[in-house]
Amino acid sequence: MKAKNAVYAQSGGVTSVINATACGVIEASRKSKKIDKLFAGKDGIVGILNEDLIDTSLEKSSEIKKLMHTPG
């Protein structure tokens, strides 16, 4: 089966928790054989509705890992 793209959006809550969750989602999608690219909605669901997406595959793994400890 060919890998497909996925989309991720999150909003509300404490920024540090959202950042840590985003890190986990992005890292897990990179390990998955079912997901080709993960797109994140800029500013959560608003980004998806406005088709303002971030291609997370363009971000370095070292930068994604920083999200785990970024407070805001």
C-alpha cells in the first residue's frame, strides 16, 4: 500500500503541552510506513480551513526535537 499524506491540527491548552504533543505526532509520523508527509495547520484548525499548511517534512529532526522543551 502506498503511503498517504496526513494533516495535524491542535489548538487550545498550554503551549508547552501543545509543542510536546506536536513533537510526538511529527516524530511518530516520520517513523510510520503509512504516512508519506505530515502537514500541520498553521494556528491549528484555522490553518486547515484556510489551507495554510506547514509541510513538516521540510523541518530538520533536530528542530522538531526542540519542541519537546519549548515553553512558548
